Amino acid sequence: MPEQEEYCLCLRWHRRRFGMEALQTLDGRALSVIYPGRWCRTPGPDFRDAVLLLGNQLLHGDVEVHRCASAWWGHGHHLQASYNHVVLQVVMEADALDTARTAGGTRVPTLMLRPLEDEGDAE
């Protein structure tokens, strides 16, 4: 079931199904998605080469999707250099107190997407 939930969240990110609310990271910064990135179904970050506007900062990089924010640490991404270009983590549940960090020590902002009322037709 968690893999299916994560797949549905990846599908939402890919299709830009964010609902009507303004996007905001857990640390309170406004987020605009210019390009969600290429969905990669291989080991490594879920989306490559995303373009995002975080506050007034333009970001180019990868996006990692998890059901829960704590999965960043649970999957060991903080130790894997292949996740050093992640600029955003997208989650369904913000259950981690620690901010995600890359192996290089860079903080990775987290966006929690609330469920959509019509979540059943996301596929």
C-alpha cells in the first residue's frame, strides 16, 4: 500500500494536480512549480531537472517523493551522493521534525501535498 500511495503522489506531482491552495513548504516559503521535472522510474531521485521558484529563488534540480517525510532518513538519502541535487522533497505526511539534508549537508525543503477531494480519479 505505501508504494501505491507514493506512486499516486508521483502522478499528482507529474500532472501538477495541486488543488486550489497556494503551495508552501513546511518552513513557510511560497513555492511555484515551473517544471516538475522528468519522472524517472530508476534508482535515484523520482524527478530530474525540475525548475521551481522557492520564495524569490529559482531552483534547478531533482525532486524526491515520499509518503512520509521521515522516509528521507529511513531510506538513507542523507548518506547517498546521488541525492545531492535534490532541491525539494514532496510528501503526504510531515512526520519528521528534522529537515531533510543531502550527503553534502544541504537542507532540502519539504512540501506536503494535502489529499485532493477527488483523489480517487488521480490515475
